[in-house]
Amino acid sequence: MTKPVEPTETTSAEHTTAADPDVTADRGDVDDALARHAARMKQPGWAADPTVGEMQLDERTSLRRVAGLSTELTDITEVEYRQLRLERVVLVGVWTTGSVAQADASMVELAALAETAGSEVLEALIQRRDKPDPATYIGSGKAEELRTVVLDSGADTVICDGELTPAQLTALEKVVKVKVIDRTALILDIFAQHATSREGKAQVALAQMEYMLPRLRGWGESMSRQAGGRAGGAGGGVGTRGPGETKIETDRRRIRERMAKLRREIREMKTARDTMRARRNESGVPSIAIVGYTNAGKSSLMNALTGAGLLVQDALFATLDPTTRRAALDDGREMVFTDTVGFVRHLPTQLVEAFRSTLEEVTGADLLLHVVDGADPLPLEQIRAVREVITDVIREQGTPAPPELLVVNKIDAADPNELTRLRGLLSQAAFVSAQTGAGVEELRERLSEVLGGLDVDISVLLPYSRGDLLARIHADGRIVTAEHEEGGTRVRARVPHALAAALSEYAHSGPAEPVLN
């Protein structure tokens, strides 16, 4: 029998808190979270301490939107610089090419992007046109219809599924009387929310400024203000009078100066990244770059292969910064996995340019692990979009394309008939579920086979003073024969290309005998 607790005095604030239904709901959320954590602890492979990814996810979801507290001005023309705040949005798309399924998938993806940015999607409209209207993107008549939808739904933002020119943005806003942003601005906003590293923040800031520079706008009178001398007066002295520069010119100049500084910083960080990449290449450990469409499960697959504990979230562009982890296969051979930024259809060119140094991880890899979302309605479109970006990056670098291994993920959530069709179309792909672990061991075996095919045969005579090289052959290669002679250790083995280059000066005279796999 428990001892009754004596009543104690409480302040009015405490009484209010105890009776507050929102606080009670928050306590319920905490209880649910504790229950989920306890259930997770019972699963095999989970540790009691939270991973880095779990802590990042908790931090990302700790700040929640409170509905109904918007302070958005009724007249948007009174704001000189408007911050991108998405709350209640209407989506608009122009269907020019492709099938109905492709047009619907594009709008579904736009809705997912908007929700990732923190908005509530109210309506979605698609218009069939040969090409977007050069004035208002959707045409004057459809713009008036859109205004009616905005009024009926109570939306405060319109998001267009495409990149609009500054003139189109201004013209459409004048008709619908609410904020209008395009797909590029939406993706840039998501990147700004999710960037965590110094390099990632600098890359996103540069991309945002490149996008914003031609779109500076505001009060017609304020942005054209000129200040020559002392605010344009006659008392500024010799050499200070004159028209000066307008406010918009001043802002553009400052943005260009900031962009130049960011480019210098990114170049410096690129040097450090190149140095780390060169060291990994010198080690002879095979490098695998995990690429794929956003939200295809790249981080989940990397966690399943390496136990890295990266952040995993069912959202687009949940992780931006590349992460490198070392792991070993069943045969003991080590390899390095690098999780790269996800791709998307019509990826903004500003982001491709800003994340150039990060995407270069792809060109220096020994193997590309291309992850595909098997539960997506159009997985082949995902593959095409990813390959287009990778091809452009490799072409600019002037390097040969690394071999590619397709991995169809989320087979536990995919339609069985669609999986059967994909198995026929992608006969060389591996089919896995990073969530349940199905097919992961088979993928490890495939990786061992593929990387084994990338190795080369060597026959070297290593001096006894170079035991470090012999240890690297044991760690990263497969020794066929090893004989100790007077001049050193004669070794025949299969090793990665990078290690073979390091051993070239000790190559035995004459061609190496072929090594049977």
C-alpha cells in the first residue's frame, strides 16, 4: 500500500499548466516516444544510447509550428524583403510533356517538398499547355481562377512546379495577391533548413544568393532611392555630389561581394576535401559512393551496411552533408562508403554548381551504389534523373565513369506486381529492404564479387623492410602465394588498383601469372 501524498501549495501558473489540455497532449507525446524507444530497444542490433542520426532527428522535430499565429501582412507590397514562410499553400503545375501519370507524380513530389519545408498543402492544380505562359506562367484566365481558389481555401502562398522568371513571379503575385514562389526557391529553402556542416551552409548560402540576385524587388520608390553626397544633397563636398547608386544597386553589389567570399571559402574547403579523398585513395581501400534519388533510402542502406547511425527521416533531402564510414565484408576486406546528397527531377542548377565539390565524391569512387525507391510509382524516371546529373558531373571532370550497381530499396513497401516487373527490367540489380534487412546479406556478397572483379593481379618482391606494404596486401587484397626468399617476400595476389600502383616499383620482372578467382 502506497503512502498518500500530502497536498502542497501550488502557484496559479502550476494550476494552469496542470489543467492545460495542450500540455496534457505533450505529455502524451512524451509517453508515446518513450514507448517507441522501449520497443526499439527490444529489436536486435539497437544500442541503449541514441545514435547521432536519432539525436539530429530529435533536434529537427523539437520545434513545431503553431497554427493560427501567422503575422503575414495583408498587403504583400508593403514588405521590402520577404522571408520565405510557408504555411497554407496551393500548388500549381503546367503539364507540357509526358503522360498523365508523370504529371501527377510531379505534383505529388511538389507536395512532398512543400510538406518537408513545413507547409500545409490545401489544393493542387495542373494546367495542360504547350509551354508555360511567358507573362504569368499559367495565363491570365487561369491566374484569375487561381485567385478564386486562393480566396476559397484561405491559402497564403502559391507554389509553382517550375522555375519562374522574375517577371512571371511579379505578374502572378499581382493577380493572386499572395506570395508566389517556384520549385527552385522551395528546394533552396529545404536545403537551408537541413544544412548542418560549415561547408553545407556555405554551399546553400551561395546557391540562394545566385537565385536571389536577379529577383531583388520591393517598394518601387525605396529600391530606386539614390544617395549622392550626403543623401543626395549639395553639402557633401567636392567629388561626393551626383546621382550615386540606387538602393537596389547597393544590395546587388553587397550580394556579389558576399558571393565572392563564399566561393573563396568553398574552394578552401574543397582543398581539404580533396586531401582527405587523396589519402583514402592512397590507402588502397575501395571507395563506394552511395547515390540515388532523394528519400530513396540511401542513409538507411548505409546504416544497414556500416552501422553508421545516420539520420533517417521519411522526408525529401533529410541529409545533405556527405558522410564517410569504413566497413568490412564477410571475407574481412575493408571498404569505404560515402553517403552523398540526394537528387531530384529538375534539380536547380544553382545547387548543382554550389555542391560541385560534394558531387565530386562520385567521380573518385571505385563503385557507384545507385539506390532506387522500389515503392515509387516511376522508379525508372528516378534512375534517369540521377544518371543525368552524374553524367554532367563526370563529363566536366573529364574522368571515366565508375561502374554502377543498382540497388532497388523498400521492397517491403513496394507493390508485388511492380517488383516483378522491375526484376525483369533490372535483371542485374540487387533488391533489398534496408528497413527489414531483407536482401542486405545478398548485397554484401554482390559487393564482394563486384569489387573482386575490379582488382588486378600482381607479382611483387617486397623487401623485408616493407612489412607495411605486406600488411596492406593482407588487409585490402587476397594473397594467392607468398614465398620468403633471400631478397624479400615474393607475393602473388589480387589487390585494388590504388594499391597495385603503390606496389609497382616492387613488381617482379616479367608478367604476373594469372590468378584464378
